[in-house]
Amino acid sequence: MCAMIPPRLIPCLSLLLFGCVTATPWAVNRPAPLSSKQVRCEELRATREATLYDAIEVSRPTFVHPRSAGREGPVLYVDNIPTAEFDAIHSIPLSDVVEVAFMSGPDATTRYGTGHVGGALLVRTFRGRSGNRCGGD
């Protein structure tokens, strides 16, 4: 069979075959990459902070602090409902949080309308959901 394959293609074909065979197990077992715009409950709990604000300040400080001086902070959404004040984040117990995502100003303005120059902080909680909490709580 090798006689039918031109000799100059044998190294390329062997690399292709070797690459396909060895890449499959790595691709299956590789953990999902960490996102700079999202943080899951496991990572928040690892901070050992009591409130959501404190945990985010440790794990993703750019979520809660404006990126430039004089710029407004993000609008807080809890379960897709906007809060009246961003300070409400201080009263959210960490044990209630599934995940937090940050949406940039332009993306938040496109999705939710004007008033999102500083972006949006989207908090998903366990409220209204059944099943296991993060970490088996």
C-alpha cells in the first residue's frame, strides 16, 4: 500500500495521522478554559468571602470597578431584573449565586438599551431553581 503513496507525502500523512490519534484524548479530557467575563460559583466560593461583592472584588476586580476614572460602573442585573442601585450587590449572599457574567458597555447597550456605559453585571442565583447548589450545599 505504501508503494501507491508518493514518498514525499509519507511524512505529511504520518504527522496528520499521529496528530489526530494523540489529539483526541487531550481534547476530551481538557477542562473548559476560564473565562475573563464569567465566574462560576465554585471560583467565587474558593475566595472564602461572605458576600458576592467581596468575592468578585477578589476574583474579578474589573467587574466592580470602572476601568477608567470618572466612568460609571456597571448596571446590576439579578436573574435578568435590573436593580435600582448597584449597592444591592453587597446584600447578595454568596451561597445564592450560580454565576456572574460581565457584559461590556456596547454589548449591554445593544441588549438592554441606553444607560449601560459601564457595562452590565449579570448575576444568576439559585432562587426559583431546584436541584443541587454549588459544591453540594
